[in-house]
Amino acid sequence: MIPLSWYLIVSACLFCIGLYGVMARRNAVAMLMAVELTLNAVNINLIAFWRYNNPGEPIGVAWAIFVLTVAAAEAAVGLALIISIYRQRDSVVAEELDILKY
Amino acid sequence: MQILFIIISAITLVSAVLVVSVRNLFHAALYMMLSFLGVAALYALLESGFMAATQLLVYIGAISILVIFAIMMTRRLMQTTESPFNSQWGMSGFVSASLFVLIGAIVLQVYPLDPAVAGGAPPAEELVTNTVNQLGVAFTSADQLVLPFELASVLLLVALVGSIIIARPDVEAEVEDES
């Protein structure tokens, strides 16, 4: 007997940890890893609501699968961008990436 | 069940904290895999076997390996002398913590925390098999999810091609070097 609120609290905690990672980390790869954590938190929420409110319809799982697809695409493109930036600037620290600024 | 849930959640959250705080990025990636494993176990607790398997395949199998490759290809990442946080880490912590308090307060307003009051998930017969069947039907029926499903496949293809083009070295410069 696990109440729905427990899942929601865990998911909120995971989301906030990921948010902190995105805002506070200097390294771009670490920021991407934190983004993956937040997307996982969203998926926990979707699956928990599906299981507790509407387990007869597959729409909650379908949403979670689409989130997963977009997360995979985001990871691939993001890491490709980081590698490309690393080739040009020899750095992946987010503060040092200021080409668009000047 | 509750003890199992608490243990799994604790593993997930502690390794997530380590992901955002550990200095060595390679260790952070390994902790990230552990955190993903915890989330897969949470899916299994929610009787969503399909999502648990997909989580294992996509996140632990593919995304983690991609991240580890990126870490290994960018040399200076392994350096462990300088601080892993930028100057606004205090403010970020405050914002994240207050967001957590806000979400938690709203959740507790709507859903009670006490298991005796809230109760567990509604019983569902043969949920795992039924869900996979329904998903297969929904993803291929013209009046349901076939359009988003096809769009997702196009998105994956575009992301794949795009990341190859972004990440490969400058071809024109190489040709000029050779000539």
C-alpha cells in the first residue's frame, strides 16, 4: 500500500535535484546529465498518475514513451554540440562559452 | 512494499545528489546509471513492466553510454582540481529547495501522505500484458496515436543525422589541408 503522494514527493525531489544540477554545475556534460534526471522525474509522475487514476487506458505510458524518445534525441544532439564546441574552444565549461556574446 | 519503496527511493535520490555534486564526472555518470536503475525499479513497483524494460534499454543502455563517451572524448573533464559549481550555486540551491517545498505543499494539499488514509493503487488484473497490448493497438490505430508515433520516429532520425553532422570534424578544412 504505497500512497500516490509518496511517488509525487520522490519525483519532485528528483526534479529539484536535477534543476539544481542544471543551474549550478559548470560543466556542460554535467548539466546534460542533470537534465536527464529531471526528465526521469517527469516520467515517474506520468506513470504514477496513470497507475493510480487510469490504469485501463495506455495513454499515460504512451506519454512517458514520447518523453523518453525526446530525451534520447536531446541527449544525442546535446552531446554532439558539446563535442563540436570542445573541438573549437578546447573547453566545455559553460561560463567560457561566450561566442554569441561579442 | 513500503520498505522496498523507501529503500529504492533513497538509492535513487542519494545517487542523484551525487550526480550533481561529485567532482569526477566519470563517477557522476556511474551514479547517474544507478539513479536510472532506481527509477526503473520504481516503474516496476508501479506495475509498469514495459516502462521498466524501456528505461533499462534506453537510459542505462544507450544514454549513459553516450554520456560516458562524451566524457572520455573531452579531455579536460576528468580534471578534478577546480570547483564543479559556478558562482551562483547558493542561489540555485535556494531556488531548487523552495520549488521542492512549493511542490510538496501542493501535493500534500491534494493527496494525503498517510497510507491508511490514502490507500494504495487500485487493483488491476493482468496489467502488464494488457498495457503492452493496448499500447501496440494505440500506436498503430489511425484514430489514436499513430501520428505522434510516426513523428517520434522522424524526430529520432533527424536527431541522429543532425548529431552526426554537428559532431563530425570540418570536412572542407581537411580537404584544403590535404591539397
